[in-house]
Amino acid sequence: MPRTLLTLLGLILIPCWTTQHAMAQQYGWTKVADPTDHPATAIEFADSLNGWMGVINENADRAIMKTSDGGHTWQPQIAPLGLNVYAISFANSLHGWVVGNFANADGVIIHTSNGGQTWEQQFYVTRRQYSDISAQSITQGTATGYGLNFPNAGKIVRTSNSGTRWEEQSLLTYIIKVEFVDAVHGWAAAQSDSGGRIIHTNDGGQTWTIQRYDLEDVGRLSGISFVDSLHGWAISGLTYPWLLQTINGGETWEKFYKFPFDGTGGAYFNDVCFADSLNGWLFGAKWLPGFRPAIYRTRDGGRSWYLEFVDIGSPDLIGFIDGVVLDQNHAWGLAEVSGVYRYGLTTAVKEHNFARPLLGFSLAQNYPNPFNASTRIAYTLPKRTQVELSVYDVLGKKVKMLVSEAKASGTHAVQFESADLPSGLYHYTLKAGNFEETKSMLLLK
């Protein structure tokens, strides 16, 4: 089936908002905090208010920070002196683990049962780099990483008694990210001498098996996300990466989407997070030129992606280092240098100019899509330009002129009201100087 038809079918499956909802509420990314001068490494939220972030902080005891207001303000928590945090995972707002290492390259796992007011060191081993951890419950946790200067050094360490005892096993070369959807079903992005690998457990991490996929052009995996025991995605860490997908728990993996060269440069990703079978985000950096923190979004299960957010004012070679998603309306991204960003409800406006200088012309995908009666269309201009933004039906007939005037540089958005139009597929075209771009949208009533 042609990809265009698949994309349209995927869009049709997306639930429609009511007219009142679409007109009244807008969601987007906002920078909410820049709480540290140290390199940021990890972020975790147990609910929409309570979250934690970790930093590289070799000479102090403030490597963990806590928020109780959704990420707007952060307070340092007392952690072991000289700890460098690499991953955080909480089972609820009280019980969680942190993995990291010290400057001497010794690995450590610490635990809290009171939301981080106090932290207890539970596991310590020399010559280890722990890179991720998943809290399956308040009693079960699984961490991954690798030993330093050892062959076959991939490490998995797990507990089933709240951390009273941790057991370590060796597998492959090194293990990067780990993801559990319940107490028993888990996956990890790993590496062997021959390339990237995905490993799977269905007994809570006691035993692991290697799942195969086509390694050509994929390279090392940088992130993995599952929404249930069957549906998952993995992203490679290349500049023009592949997204892999499985619909059978990893028995088979498909090369699902290849990120193309778009004329401006590539993107690379450090994490992938899906809220459900349709809504997902990729966290990383985009070349504009110069890498900038960037977030890509899918609303059709990974069939198509668009650049949802980029912070052009923050030259950041690493970009977004970590992300966490609670549901399709609550997500956070952590940029290594520039701070914490939150996805959530923003102020609804009929027409808004963010007045931020941008590097080029662009036309965004309308949101929501499909839509019922009203949808938002955004576009960006690098300089003051005469703009025409028009809507056409499938026969090419112009049905509405949304903008016809000169606009200043920056990002603009306009609400398209379609009360007088029938359901169907429509196209909208932006003409600005010599720039012209057309995108499609679906009206369902």
C-alpha cells in the first residue's frame, strides 16, 4: 500500500476533539526552567507535578534536583558526594532509584522511599558505568550498563526486594537503555561486536534473549519505548536514523521510518518515548546549521514525523539528552545545556506572533489533525515578507484565504475555522516571497 495512503489511514484513526475543545485549548512545548550550570543527564516524572533531574556534579553533593510543580521550580536534594547521575526511575512519587558513577569510575545505585528527601546507597561496584534503570515496582528494579576495560562487558543488575540485594549478570558488549511495561516484560537496547541489538525478558529480568533485526544502516540504538507487551519502537543514534517498530513484542522488528536529509541537515536522537500506540516523541538535536535542541512528533504510530519544537536560541551539540512522557498531554524534555522543557496546555490565541528570529521559512503541520471545525496552522518567516496562506479542497478550488498581508519575522499562527465546509481532505499552501509549501489536513464532522 502506498505510504501516502497509509499515512491518511493512520490519521483517520486519531480521535477527534470536540469543537469546543479544539477552539479552547492549545498544547505545545515551553521552556520552564534552567536550574543548574552543570551538564544535565536525566529526567523523570512520577506524575504531572513530581519530578527529578540528574546532573554531572563531581565535586558536590547536589547531583539530584526535585520539582513539585511540574518542572517550573527545582530544589537540590542531598546525594552522595561526587555522584554523577546517569538515569532516574520512580515507581511512584515516593519510591525510586538513581544510577550513576563517581569520578573514579565506580558504579553506584542509590534508593529513596520518601521522594528523595533522603537517599541510601544500595549497590557499589568498581569499574562500572551504569547508563539506565527501570523501576518495575517499589520492590523490583533493573539497571543496565557495562564494565570498563573488560571484554563482553554488558551488565544487567536487578533487585526483587526493594534493593536489599542486587544481582548482576553479563551479556553482550554494553547495554544502553532499558524499558519495562510491567513486572515481567522488558526490553533493552544493547550493543555487540557486530552492531546494535535488542534483548528481551519475560520473567522480570532473570533471563534475556536476543531479538534480531536487519542491522544494515541502523547502527547503535539510542532509545527504546514500549506501550504494552506487544507494541514498541527503537531509534538508532545515527545522523539520519532509522526508527524500528514491532507489533509482536519483538519477535520481529521492522525498519519502519528513515529520517531523510531535508536540505538543511540531519537530526540525531538520544531518546524515544511513546504515550500510546499513536502519539510519540523523539528527543535530540537538529542541524540548522549548528545543532539545536529539537523534538520530533508522530501522531500516527511512527508512520510520519514532523519537527514539533526546536530551540534556535540554544546552540547545544547534545540537544535533548532525555525525555519522559506520561500521556499525550504531559511530557518533559531535558537539554544537556539549556534546561527543562514541558509539553502541556498553552494559552489559546486567534493569531499569535512569538517574535523569535528564525533561520528559514517553514510551514508546520496543522494541529489537531484530523480536526472538528477548528484547527491551528503555524508558519515561520526569517524576515518581514508578504504572505499568502490559503486553503484548497481536493479539486484545487480555493475555499478560504487565511492570511494576505506582510508579516514580520518570527513564528505566526492562525486558527482555521471550517464551520461552512463539509468533511473531507483539504490542502493549505503558504506563499512567502519565493517560498511555497503545501500540506494536507483532514476535516471530520
